[in-house]
Amino acid sequence: MMDFIIANAPALLIAVPMLGAFALPLIGRLGDTGRNGWILLITLVTAIIAVLLTWTVLSGGPVLYTFGAASPVDALPADSGGIPIRIVFTVDAFSAFMALFAAFVGFIVALYSIASERLSSGKDGYYALMLLLLVGILGMVTTGDLFNFFVFLEINSLAGAALVAYRIDKGVAVEAGLKYAFLTTLAGLMVLYAIGLLYGQYDSLNMALIASRMTYTMLDKVALALLVAGLALKAGAVPLHFWTPDAYSMAPAAITALLVVASQAGLYGLFRVLFSVYGLTLSYVTVGWAVIILGVLSMVVGVTMAIPQKDVKRLMAYHAVSQSGYMLLGVGVGLVVLGDAVAMEAFGRTAMEGGIFHIVNHAMYKGLLFLTAGAIFLYTGTRNLNKLGGLGHSMKWTMLFFIIGALAIAGIPPFNGFASKLMIYESVFAFSPVIAVIAMVVSVLTLASFVKVFHAIFMGPAQPRHAEAREVPLPMLVAMGALALLTILMGVFPEQIVSTLIEPAANALIDQGAYVATVLGGL
Amino acid sequence: MLTDTLLTGFGAWNPIAWVIAFAVALFIAWIIQRMGEPDVPGEGESGKPYLSGNDEPTPEATHIGGSNLYWGCTEAMNGYYARIVPLHTGCLTDYVLWVLGTFALLVIFIGVL
């Protein structure tokens, strides 16, 4: 049984949550207890499969899974002419790393939702869409087929848009969902058009095969611009971030935590295309600087737009944009020096590791912060910072979790945000001191912003208008506590995380040859 | 302890020292809290804070709202905010123009440079 699960882990990683989603209308007839048990079981099993898959990849190298083949590792049957004609999942250390924390956040979000949504209607649809969103994310980060990537991107975007609009909220949430749907569909169409350009030239949709044949023609450059714009939009990078404040603020809190991971799947796609599909063939200095510029703009505009916000979730949404900038900056610096082995070893690899480490750190502390925002909204019914206050008297655990998340996002030691930011600061300083200083100033502004939020929500005398406020139900506390615990542990033991997960992930991105060889067998 | 040290290529970071400092700081904070009065001294007039003879304001009036914090900062950066905030129109067609504009710039940047 265990051997079967490990051998088919890439397929099961998608199949289990998909089965869970489509069975929900039936399971929902069992009532809340049955539905809650089902959703927890499905997300837990998905997380366990992700752990097994990650363990397999880290211990035995990249995993190749060919759908419909006699053997999953046989991507090139004898009569295929050397072209992987079937859909192939190529799971290397970077893919496994992304799938691992996405599946974990999926479980945490499910745990939180069974309490936060307990009084809401339409739970079958809510959970079905949530699982489909998870399917979209996991598919994007594991597939080795470009068209398949587009399909999962669409599943991700449509499920996300439906969830943003799910609690109509006098039409405001529907407007936010419409914007998210329209813009992410536009991003999907740009990606699809780019795939068409690549398919027209290279007669394949397989990323590894396209990488092996890439000649970087003018059409490839247009395709690359389409992919960068489309996936940067999905990731919420400035100046393509406009959907984030609306979508993140209007989605249910638990869904917002998962939407952050959905956006990071867009970042994954961007990095995968740049390093594994184009690799050294592209003008990496030019494109790397384009990524750095997107990163710096995201950091600065995100944090400065966050400071004057009055809605706590809109404020956090702008901070999510700002934090994405750090990831773009770190990986962008690595891309600029991709062809310079000396610079790569001197600072490029550390910058990439910092950027990749920040992805998972961001998923933990930003997910935690959005969950605390949901906890605050649950009994106060408002996200307006001018109407909140004094909640530290009645919501002590939520306050503690908020402090942990706020200190982590501001890069205060010993929390996880500091470890990844330190790697980015020091390596980027060797590349460009000015950009490193900008990154540090952005962190200071982030701290200032969260001091404001902390004071506005939790400090001051207890407010009579929030007399009903009390601590949230246990499942919500456990979900927040799990993310808070990881935020601390990943900060206190950063080297273990970096050496176990981050270094292999960065190496998988840098070594394009290994990615190609996984599918084509040593070309 | 060496295995807990994160090597950045230029320096090293060992969080254990910080954890110990955190624990000490929390312990000191706890001692200070223990030294304080456990409750207000008595009921009625003697329990009220002395505010130069003025009535104690309501909790709503004493709490500084989110918008009031950093008012000076945002006011000082008014020139920046006067330009950046209006770009966030909330209008979908404007956002589509930003996407197309960014794509056009990327084509020039990647295709020409």
C-alpha cells in the first residue's frame, strides 16, 4: 500500500483533493460533522502525500510521473520519436518544496474554516472550491507540461475568484471577485498565447523538451514577455498588483491565507519558466534586472500603500505585495548572475536561497496574519482600524499570534522572516548596496505599519462596542497556533530548513540540465 | 549549536542567543508586572484616575484610532501619496491598461535590450 502511494504520489497529490471536492455535495448530506471530518481527512491525506513525495525527491532525486504510460517513469516510449507525448509531472526539489507547504497550508485553512464558517450557509460549495483551489496550486507546481500548467492556472484562478465573491457582502465581494476573475483570466490568456508561440516552434508542450530545443528567437522573447507579465500579475507584483487589495480583503479570512499560496504558485511558474525552460539561453542579465525592478517596485509601493490603509485586510494585502518583492529581488539577483559562476557562488546562490526561503516564510506568517484578521472580524464584525481597539483584553491568544506574525513579517529576530531577509540583505548588498538599503528601509516601514495595526486593534481600554468580543473557537486557535509555532521554529532553526529544503530547491532551479535530463534521460 | 548557525556567505546568524535574550526580557517584564498594583485602589471616586479635575473620558474617546497614527508621516509624504493613491482607481479597465502597458514595456526591455 505504502509503495503504491509513494510510486503514484504525484497523481494522488491532485486526485485526492479533486475527489474530495467532487464528492462534497454527497458528503454534505451527512451534515456538518460528516462534512468537517471529510474536509479534514482529505486535506490531511493530501499533506501526508506531499510529505512522502518531498521525502522521495530529497532522498532519491527528481520524480518523473507519466500519465497513461505503462510505467510512470517512461516518458519516452519507443514509438514516440523522442518526444514526451503524454502529460508528464516533473517533481524536483523546488516543486516538492512548493507542494509541501501548499498542502500544509491547505490543511490549516481547512481546520480554521470548520470553526470560522460554522454558522455560514453554502458550505458544500465553499469547501469544494477550496479543494479545487488547492488542486490548482498543487498542479501548477508539479506539472512538467506547459498546457497542463495553464489548465491548473485556470482552475486556481476560477476557484479563487469564486471564493473571493462567495460571501457576497452587499455586492462588494462580487466586485472584488469579478476583478480577480477578469485579471487572472487575462493573465491565463497571456500564458496560453505564449504556450502557443512555443508550441508552434518546438512541436511540444513539455517544458524539458522545449528547454532542450530553446534557441531564443524573437518569438521566444515575445513569449517570455507574455509569460513574465501574466505570471507577475498572478503573483501580484507591482504594477500588476491592483487586484490584490480587493480580492484579499473581501475573501473569507481562511481563503485569503490560501490565496497567498495561490499567488506564490504564480511566482513558482515565473521562476520555473525563467530558469528551467529558458535558462542560460535567455539574456539573463536583462531579464534578471526586469525581475529585480518588479521586485523593488513591489517592495516600495506595497509598503507605502499599506501605511495609510484603514481596513486591516487591505493593509495586509499591500504588505503581501511588498513581501513578494523580496522573493522577486532575491531570485532576480540569482538570475542576473546565472551565467557567472564566480558571482553565483559569491552571492547569487544565497540571494536565490533567501528569495525561496522567503516564499515559505511568507506563506506561514502572512497566512497567520490573515487568520488573526479573520478572528478579529468574527466577533467585532469590522475590519476598520478606526472602529477597533482594546481587543487585547478579550482576545489574548489572537493578540499573541498577531504579535508573532507581525514581528516575523517585519524581519525581527528570531522569527523566520528575519532569517530569509538576512540572506537577501547580505547577498543583495554584494550585488547592489543601494537595493539592499531599500530592502532594509522597507522592513522598517513594515514594522512601523504593524505597530500601528497592533495599537489600533489590541491596545487601549476595552471598548464597550466590542463587549461581545471573546476568544475564537478552539479549531481557529489551533490553526493559528500551528502557523505561529512554525513561524518561530523556522526562525530558530533556519539552517535546518535551508540545508534540507531550500538549498536543494535553489539547486534544482539553477541546474537546468538536471531538469531536462529527468524527462529526456541525460540529453 | 554550530548546526543551528545560518551561514549567509558573508556572516552567520545563530538565533539561540536571541531566544535566550527574549526569555530574559520576558522574565524581567513579568517581574515588573508582578511589582505593580493588582487592581485599582478601591471603588468609587478613589478608584478613578486623577485628570486635573476633569471627568474621565469614555474608552472610545481615549483610544487613538488607526488613521491618527502616522498622520505626520503620511502628511509629510503627501506629494508621493498624491500621485500614487490616485493610480489605484478601482476601475477594471484602468487595471487592464496597466497590464497591457507593462507587457509592452517588457517586450521592449526583453526584445530589444
